[in-house]
Amino acid sequence: MNSFEIYNEMEENLQAIYRSRLLTEILLSLNESSRKLSQLREITGSTSQAIIPKLRKLEEDYLIETKEREYCLTPVGKIVASGVADSFATVGTVNKFKYFWSTHYIERIPTLLLKEIGCLYNSKILHDKRTKILSVYCNQLKMIKNADHVYGISSVITEGYTDSIYERVKEGIPVELIVPLNVAEELKQLPYAEKLEVLKSYKNFQLKFTNENIKMGLIVTDKCLALSLYKKSGIEYDITTGLFSSDPKAIE
């Protein structure tokens, strides 16, 4: 049974959730924590008379229950509420950064990660400007400088990145990098080879190679995340635009 057939079969149940603002707000609120009726009134801005029928409906569907005068999700309710929350986060993230996604090459991002795109909702897009060039690049270097650990995936390499990583590794910061084979070949050449040879002796440094044609630059530290992509054609790496987030969900 495909998604369209499932929708047709479960349309009434789905519409009950998504067509009712109040019912949706109750599920989203309880997805965060259990609530008293007074708290649900405050959160939704609705009266008890409006909320109670929705609570009864959710109880009938075994999605919520009461414990110690508080409403909370049942195990099944947690599955449904989490799915509803994820769907809003996904649509929200796509729409919030629609221009970024539509003008960049995202086909090489693994499907499993694209399904988690809602975790990037609390991000910002940084653009280089005529009066402030290399702002994206400088922010990425600043991230590395302030990190307590660094994980990176890169389809390009620069002396600035190399120097920043070199210094952090020597300071004892754990660094793990993944690069494609074409970057690995560049690292064997000057000015990178000498620094790479030194870093090989540090246990807190790991460099891994992949045969996959990586089309992104990703830096994740304990404090933030930076994502850079190729332009829509998939040929030119965009160094002028990047997505940044310090949201723990994005970092995770």
C-alpha cells in the first residue's frame, strides 16, 4: 500500500488532527510535557469549554491520558505527536530557507539526513556582501577556533582551513574529518603535506577518505553547525552562502 492509498484510507483521522488548530496545539504542547487544563488554556488561548471536547476525542483515540490531574500522551500518542511535530518542522524549514535549498545542490545529502531537515529550523543563512566579503568563510574559521571538538566533511580544502585545524589539533582538540579522494590527493601536495604529516602523530586527529562524490561542506562542533553546498548546477562550490545553527537539535 503506497502513501496515497494510506491517506485515502486514513483521511478522516488525519483531517481530524490537521484541520483542528486546537487539537493540533494540544498534541504539540503535550509532546513537550504533561499539562494541566489551566496550562492548556494559557498555551492555546482557548476556554475550557472549547478544550475539553478535544481532550475527550484524544482520549477516545487512546492518544492521551490523565495522570495526577495532568494530561499526558500515551505511548501511541507520543508516536503520533512526534510525527505531527516533525511534519511541521520539516515544512517550516523548507519554506523558511526555500531560496537556499532551491538554489543549491542537495541531491548528494543522504536521504536519512534530509528526513531530519526540520532540526535546522532554528538556523540562519549568512551571505557575503560587497562590503563584507568572506564573512561565511571567516565565521567557519571562528567556529573551529572556538570549538572543543570538530567534525567535518569537506569537498574542498583551503590553507585557512588547514591552518585552523592544524592549530586546534596541536592544542589537544579532537578533530575528525572526512574528505573525498580528490581532496586526499591535494593534501599530499604542498602546502598541506607537511602539516598533515605532523598531524598523523596526534591521537586526537582522524582523517578518513571516501570514494563518494561529496558535494557539501559540513562543520559540526560542540557549539554550532555550518553547512555549505554546491550551487544548483552541482559544479561550483558556493563559498559566499552558508547555513549556520547553534540549536542543539541541529548539532545532534
